[in-house]
Amino acid sequence: MNELKVGDYVRTSQDGQYSEVYMFGHWNPGAVAKYLRIRTPSASVEISESHMMEVKGRGFIPASMIGLGDIVSNEEEVVSIKEVERKGIFAPFTRSGTIRVDDVVCSNYISLQPDSANLMMWGSTMVDSGISWQWILHSFMRVYTSFFDIRKDEYTEDGISVGLMLPWKVSRWVLGV
């Protein structure tokens, strides 16, 4: 991930499609972060707990919700999950909203509510809206990037894209997270 740059094309699906990296939501090569190493017999993906991965029959779900035996997009069963620490935080955004990592399709986006693949609403009673975070965030980014040029390589001290700070703060305020 640390070698990717805006303008590169990456594989984004199991059928071999490619998509342009148009920005990074997060870019901090010096930061140390915790990731989940999710392994199948032929693949190993290190992903943050809130980033989403495609799981058969469940769609895109946060990595924290993936369990042993789940079948991921490469049609293989998850055989191990381990927490690891790595240097570098990178979140490339592609036009398709996905990126293929070691033959497994992952989302560009995170779930904005811990342990939820869908938007949960109504405060303390928490009702599942049935609307996936993958769909919400990809739809938002398509509209947002058509009005605002956020391709600039400007990042906060924490490595979050300056162009995403306002929507990030508003979404966290609205969701109360």
C-alpha cells in the first residue's frame, strides 16, 4: 500500500477489473497501528477492524465481524485471524469503492458504527436500517468528489485527508461516535 499513488490503477474485483486510485482517505507511513491479519489457505490480508471486507452471503462487513469459517471473495474459508501491529496507515480510494488485496476484495471504506455493516438508527433501541455502509459511503463519495476537488495530497497530523475532515467530523457528530 505504501507504494501506491494517486493515478495508479489497481485490481478491484474478482473478475479482474481495474480502477483508478483517486485519493487516499488516510496516509501516514510513520504511524504504528493495530490490524487484523485475516488468512485463507492462499491469502493473507492485514486490515483495520473497521475497514470492510467482502464476505459471501453477508456483503461488505467490518473486519471485526469476520469469523473463522467465513467465506471471503476469493471463495476460500477464513482459517485464522490474528491481531498484529504494523507501521504505516494507508487507505486508497478507488472509483469502484473497492480494492483487491492478495486476491481478496476489500472496501475503501470503514463502518462508521463499530461492529455494524449497516447503518443503525434510533438511538438506544438501535434498528438496523438495512442500508450498508459500503453503499452509503460509496454513494456519498461519488457525489462529494463531483463537487469538491479533494485529490490534493494534504493530510492532518494523524494522516487523515484534509478534504474528508468536514464530512468525517459531521458524520461522527450525527452518529454520536
